[in-house]
Amino acid sequence: MQRYFVEPHLFHEHELTIIGDDVHHIVNVMRARIGDEILVSDGAGRSARARLVSLSAKEVQAEVIELLQEERELPIRVTIGQGMPKGEKMEWILQKGTELGAYSFFPFSSERTIVKLDAKKEAKKLERWRKIVKEAAEQSHRAVLPELLAPVSFREALAAGQAYTHVAIAYEKEGSTTVHEVLEQMSAGDSLLVLIGPEGGFSPEEVAQAESKGFLTVSLGPRILRTETASQYVLVAASYQFERKASSHRKG
């Protein structure tokens, strides 16, 4: 069944209302009829199987048939701080990162960032990027809709680290901790912020600033990864570390 996200205040125990672009998709693209069933999430972890009871050009109403108990989210909350890449790489990072379980994203500008967004371009980019995240979350049947924050400076990215239980910056140097070692120190419910540089990586000065704020420099394996691949490595490692354990416990 097709999955849609609704605003939390429109998601109730017995009924829900869908508004916005999804109305056009349900009515005109899917050509849904009253009585058809859909899956709905509020973006914060609640999901339901629902039956359509009213269709119009402005809103779709449905009755909740069953509240679902789904286990689709990573046990830890992983936020990807992504140095702004060139071209359409950010779209790929957001799409695949959402599929792999990222909790949130925020782009940032650093010393070697080439892309510069003015206020008008930033607003249009964010609108498109949030649509990509939403569609990827629906496709992968996420119950949580990842948050995409507005672009920040590198200094602001470092300051944001205070809100997380673990913080790391991807940088290859002698003595770097591996991301696997960081994950082994984490427990379900913890949060991890990983900063990933743009195409040119981070300068030594930026890394020193990050370390002074408590960020661990972490290695992402023996091979040099592209900026658009690095975040996916982190998320796959987190999935293996935590979902493998969860699967073993369920079997046991």
C-alpha cells in the first residue's frame, strides 16, 4: 500500500486528514476511491492503516483501521552534517540517507565549500530537498520523517554538537578512531552527529577547532570515499551495529 505523511495534529486515533500535494497524488495520480486503504505516518513514529472515507480537491479524510507497531527506525538517532557538495550530490545524499535511516540532516559551509547559496536560492533548494526526503521516507516506509535543517556555518555546526550524546568529524589522520568504535560505545536512544566535509574535505585548522569542541576525528575505513558516499558508510555501519543485535534478540 502507498504510504503518506500527515501533520501530527491531523493524525488522530480514529481518523486523520491529508492535505497539500498528497491530495493531488491520491485523487489524480493514484485515482483512489472511497474504501481504498493506505498507510499513514505522522512523521514522529506513529503509523496506521487507514480507509479512505472522503475525497475532494483540497483534502482527503480517512478512518483509522489499525494503529501499527513498526520497527523501521535505527535505535540511535544519526544526524548527518554535510559539507555542501557541488551539483546534485546533495539530493542523492538526502535520498539515500533517508532510505538508510538518518534521523536528520543539516548542510553547512566550510573553508573548502565551493557552493554558495543566496537567500532566494536557499529557500528553493530547501523546498526541493525536503520533498526529496519526504518521498524517500514514503518509499522506504519510514515512520519518522527526517528533519532537514537550514544551511549553517562550520562554526554553527560545531556549536550544534552540544545537543548530541556523541559527536564526530570524518577526517583521516594517524590515530583516528574508527566509526565502528564510536558506535560500540553507544546505546539505544543515544544521538550521533557526524560532520562530513565537502569535496575538498576539512582543513587542519577546522579539524583542530572541532577537536577543541569535543568532536572525535573518525576514520571511515581504509579507502578514500567521495563526500556523497561517506554518510552512507556511517549509516550502513550503524544499521549493522544495532539492527543486527535487534534481529538476534528477536530470534532468541
